[in-house]
Amino acid sequence: MIPSYVYKDNTNMPVWTRPQPSILEALRLPEPSDISSPPRGPPEGVEVVCVFCDDVFLYPEQHQDLLRHHLTEHKFVIADVHLIGDFPAYLSYWKNKFRASPVTAYCTTMRAKVSSDPGNSEGNMEEFNFLSDIVLEDKELRRKLQMDRLEQVLAVQETERSDTTFSRGCLFCRQVFTHHKHLFDHMAFDHNFSVGQPDNLVYVRKFLDLIEEKLEALICLHCEKVFKSREVLKEHMRKKQHKQLNPKNKLWDQFYLANYLEFGRNWEEQAREPEETADFWDPDEVKAGDDKEWADWRGDHGNMVCLFCPVNYQDSHELINHMDIVHGFDFGHLKTSLKLNFYQQVKIINYIRRCVHLNTCIGCSELFPTKELLLEHMTWSNHNIPITRSDWDQPQYYFPTYENDNLLFGLEDPDETVVGGNVPTVLPEEINVGESILAREEVRRELVPNRAKQRANCRGGFK
């Protein structure tokens, strides 16, 4: 007989009897939190660390100093820095990448004249590493940061529109307004000072603060000259028709939604493009069976979270592309190679969700202390694909690991895919009524609706 104390610790138990890691409570994927109060402006004064060393810079105040440090100390250049939506997050991502991989794995080696002095056109011919969106991972990262920033700005704008705490006096008279749209309309129509459509503005509190600071400093908002008194400034702005902002001053770009809408473009570039003719939908031109009216429809079930990291997308194809480029998990190839139907896709996703939550490798079932070590192991060991079908093809994985896993709503059913775009015609089966149960008169009478029976009774009299 085996003493009872031998199995008091799980480590002493036989392997096949040890309890497996379990999930004892309902899980939910992280959801974006609501913005309780309108922020006064974009985040400022963020500390960023050099990609290669521990030197700290204040962003955006020391932005140029950081770029100069990258160039002179580490021979490293980032392409199109001004088009990166969240530069601190961008640097943090690549700093973690370069810890595990050499810089040359993602950068192009180039030679050019390099000078640390911006005013000096001459420089020494040096070799440096050039990081740009020609790398698919960098392009995906930039696009994701741009979309995140756009979503944040739209959330801020929506909060400002419903802000009930707003109270601000006109910059040119003493009238007070409780909504920024009414204030901007008043200044445009009563004082001929227009900053554009109020619906296109964001961070309006800081916007008004900066305009007021310039007026208090007796600076013309258009030509930015300084005057000796407020009366002289007002007369100058009236005569010169300078009742508008300086379009060349990049300070104002952060307050216009157009600068956040499309990756790599600002309001000036959009204004140069000719307006395209609107393609209005004419219901009379839609043929029978045409799905044009549904072409741009998208389900509003929320964003879908990556299987391996917290990033989320609204479109399932974009999420699958992200997992392929960033994590090396080609879900499309996996679905095709294993010939997964809809329910098998559900099971394999729930299985991966469970493994990642429990820090367990989906390829070798090894347990890791942190999720970071798990993802690093799966990336470098190519264990990011479930090998054993019996591990995930279990009835328990019909149930979602996370209650709000919207990725399950974005799955495509291969059985519903039509090859060549032709919908197969379903022909009704021909039934010989004489051999059917309908040939029996009493059965046909039972199928007659109640109202028809009542009419028949009325015509034939009551029995």
C-alpha cells in the first residue's frame, strides 16, 4: 500500500494523473475604455528611450535630438518619421524586436553623406541602417498605429460633441457659449473669424487656448506679426483680412480631423486633389439579384483581437494578415491545408485562445511563466501552428474561451463559398401525388386552415 503523504504534492503524482491547467472563471478580451472627460489636447511630454541604448528623450520636445542621436551614435535612420501615427509606440516596438533579432534582418544598408549639423551641407560618406515601410512588418505597424490614433481622435471628438461642461467666452466679445460649435459659428458670422467647419475640429479646448494666447500676446493669427496694442492688432486684422489662421503653421494641424484620416496624407494634400464625382446609388438601376446596396455593409459586432497580442481590427482579413506578418501564423494556409470547416475553425481558435491564456505552447504544450516568453518561444521554434489534431479537435472547444471573442463572428464558412461566382440551382424533387399521403382525403381536410373550414361550414350549414 502506498502511503497517503506521497501524493500530497502534485509533483509526486504520476504524469497521467496530474491535474491539467484549467480556467475556472469566465474570460473577456480587453475592450477600449470610455473617455470620461474631453482631453485638452494630444499627449505631450512623453519619455521615449533610444532603440539601441538607454538614453531618454522627451517627445515631442526633443524629437529632433533623438533622431540625431540615432544617426550619429548608432548609424540608424527611420524613413518618413512624420507619417508615423504614434512615434513612442513605434520605437518601443522596434526596440523589443532588435533585442531578439539583428538590425540587418529588417533594415536596408545604405551609404550617404552624413552630417550632425543641419546647417552644414557637407558631410562624410558613411554607412547606416535604413528602416522603412518596404518591410511588410514595418508597413503593418505604421498602418496599425495610424488606425489606433484615428480611433482615439474620433472618440475624443465624440466626447467633445456631447460635453455638457463646456463654457467659454467669445475671443472678440463678452458673449458666453456652452457648446464649442455655437462659439465657432458665432465668431465666424458675427466677427468674420473662421477656422473651418466646427464638425471637423478636435481637441477644441486646447485649440481655443492657443488662439487666445496668441491674441493676448498681440500676435496676428495669419501673418504672425507682433503689434504694440490690442486696438492696433484688431485694426490690422480687419484691414488686411487676416481673420484666419496661418495655413503654413503646422501647429494647427493637430486640431483638424482631416490630418488623421488617411495614412501619409494631410489636409493640404487632400485639398490639392480634384473632387471626384459622387457615385450616387440609383435604385432603378439595380438589377434583380444585384448586391450593390450591400457592398459596403460591415457588421457592427466590435473589433476582433489577435490570437497572440492585444491589437485588434474591425476586419477579419486585416487581422489574419497581421497574424501572418507579425506572428508568422498563416490562418488562411492552415484552414486550406487542414480543410477546416466552420466548426473546426471555431474549435482551433478556442484552443489557441486557451493555450495562450495559460501560457502554454500550442505546438509542444510546454508551459512558460510569462506570455512574452511563450510568444518568443513559438516564434523562434516555429511552434505557432497546432501539430496534433487530437489536441484541438475536441467537443469542449465548441465553447468560446472568451465570452466576447468577436473573431468567431468573422469566420467564413467554406461550405458557403461558391466557385466561379455561380450559385448552384436547387431543383425541387418531383413527387407523385398519387403515391403521397396527400392522396388521402381525410389528411387534406385536416390541412385546411380554420377560417376556410368555418366558411365551408357556413356554406354547408351547421351539423
